[in-house]
Amino acid sequence: MNRRLYDFWVGLFVVLGLAALVFLALRVSNVSSGGAKPTYRVTAAFDNIGGLKVRAPIKSAGVLVGRVSNIHLDPQTYRALVTLDIEQDYHFSRDSSAEILTSGVLGDQYVGIDPGADETMLKGGDRINLTSSAIVLEKLISQFMFSKAAENAPQAKPAQ
Amino acid sequence: MLDWMDRRVRAIGAPVVDALEKLGFGFRFFMAVLWHSLGVFRRFSLITREIYFTGVLSLVIIMVSGLFVGMVLGLQGYDTLQRFGASEALGVLVSLSLLRELGPVVAGLLFASRAGSAITAEIGLMKATEQLSAMEVMAVNPVARVIAPRFWGGVISMPLLATLFSAAGIIGGYLVGVVLIGVDSGSFWAQMQAQVDLYNDVANGIIKSVVFGIAVSIIAVFEGFDAPETAEGVSGATTRTVVTSSLVILGLDVVLTAFMFRGV
């Protein structure tokens, strides 16, 4: 076999390999949605973010409008500061509220934005003031247990 | 009594000393291969020929195996996921398993047994038939002319083969999951795209395959170069290539996985 035939097959092999890589990058992973659109950055402070992670989606009315870019604990207030990158196509009024929701029972957590009624819009560097925390299942259960205990307590007293 | 103890100590000591000696020689050999690589890249047609023998000829076994592995993942994954009512996540399961683990590792094992053994046998036989000595007589360095091109051919082929393995596997999972079983095609791809990360999953898998490619190639050329010049010597070296490469791939995989996917 001569050199040109080797070159042909090796060339074909490399092209196939690169095609597979492009397939993995574009069809399998999420490179196309990775920050190609321009975004503006707002922050929101939550009492508890539950299991929210960086790169979690931000949704409004179920539509993806951005992604969480950073999460850290404010050392003064001990609240979680979440940085939200929202696509510039979407504008929300200043009194919009942010809440942490869960998709499905076992699904990932995401930030939901409910639009407000104010005329002025949120812009880069603003902070969303109205927030509600993630629902933590353990707290929910303990609340339920305590309220059950409180219900039973008055019935117990007359019996004494 | 003293003679008996002396023999015992020798029986324990000799293999250890031999193994260390071989390891040291292997390291020196690896350095020599790297040292002579620059000249090889100037004559790239030498490497092209080796990519043909290690990469192109492994293409069929790698892609068919990838397709089958992906199909099995589709069947097994669907069976498990539908118990939790999460059969739409089949695409995520198939693609993450392939990209992170099975692609690099299984392609590496197949590469070691398909191409690594062939490299060892070829170099061992060249040594046994004194072709390497003849080159030295002609003032041609066999490390630069024979060893380095085979090493680099393997290093270049391995990541491409692992990528093709993963891609074929995902198509296999798609065929079984969507075409055969009837998982929704849209959610199969959409969930995959939402969960698979280009850097964490795709790029780390490729880094793994590059490391495995270097390991398998250096073991294959070294065992061939170190083989005793007899028929048994060459056959033993070929076996050692497959056994050592497989163990090294699986061992390195544990280390690399511990580094890459600890917090993800």
C-alpha cells in the first residue's frame, strides 16, 4: 500500500473523529445555550436557597430567561446572595419577585421570577428585593409535626 | 540452614530488583522516545502510516462495540429508570455513562488488545529478526525510526477512537431507547443537552482518553523493545502488553475520576 492511500484513510479517520466531537459538542452537550446571548446581572438575597446550584436555570412563566452565575453567603446578613444572569431580551419590572422552585418532586431547583407592575425596569447591578426561599422538606415536616402536636395539646389538658 | 535462608532472600529479592530495574529502564526509554519525537514530527508520513495501522484498522471494532454498549445501556437504563417513572432521563444516563467512563475505558481496553498487542508483536519480531540491530549498523536510530512513530500514532489515534466510541454508543442508545422502545425523541435529546456539560463531561472524557492513549502506547512499544529475542519472548511480551495496559487503564481511571468528578 502506498503513502497516498495511508494519507487518504488517516484523513478520513481524523475527519470522522472530529465529526464525532462536533456531534458530542453540539447535539449532546449544551454548548449552544452556554452564554451566547448577552445578559445583564442582577442579585437577589434569599434566606435559604435549598439545593440551588450555579448554572441553574432562571424561568419566568416556565420559559428559560437566564442562568444563575454565582452563589455566596453574605457575611453580614447571613443570607445567600444569588447572582442572576438574565438575557437582555427579557425585561422585568423593579418590583418583580424571585423564588426558588423545584421542577417535579425529585427535579432540580431553579429560580422563578414573577413580574411586578412597576413602570421602571430592572437593570444591571440591581437587586430583587422580594424573594421567597426554597421549601426545605425537613422544615415542612417539622412544621407539620409541631402543628399536629399543638392541635393535640388542648385535648390532652381537660383529661387531667 | 544459612544456605536455605540465602536462597529464600534471593528468591524474594530478585523479582523486586528485576521489576525496579525494568521500571527504571522503562522511564529512561520513555524519555528517549520523547527526546526523539521532534524528528518524527518533521517526517509526519511515518506517523500517518502508524495511525493507519493503530487507528483506522481499529475503527470497525471500536464503532461496532460502541454501538452495542450504547444499545445495552439503552435497554438496561430504560428498565431501571421506568421503575422511578423517569424514562425520559434515558438520554442523560446513556450519554453521561459513555462520555465519562465507558467511552475512554472500553475504547482504551479494546485499543490495548487490538492495536497495543500488534505494536508489541511487530517491534518484538523486528528485534528477534535483528532488524533493529541492522538499523543501528546503518546509523539509523531505531527509537527515532521505529518506536517514536508507533508511540505517537497510538497517542493521536486513541482520543479519536474514544470520541467515536461515545458517539456510536449514544446513537445506539437512541436506536434502542427512541426507535425500539419509544421514549419521546424530544425529551431524550433535550434532557441530554440540559444535563451534559461540554467541559465537565465531554472535555474530561477526552482528557482521560489522551492519558490512556499515552499509557497504552508507551507500554506497547516498551514491551516490544524489551522482549527477549525468541518466539516465547515475543508472545510473552504481547500478553504482558494487554494485561499491563488493562490494569493501568483501570487504575488510572480511578485516579482521574477522583480528580475530575469529586464535586460535580
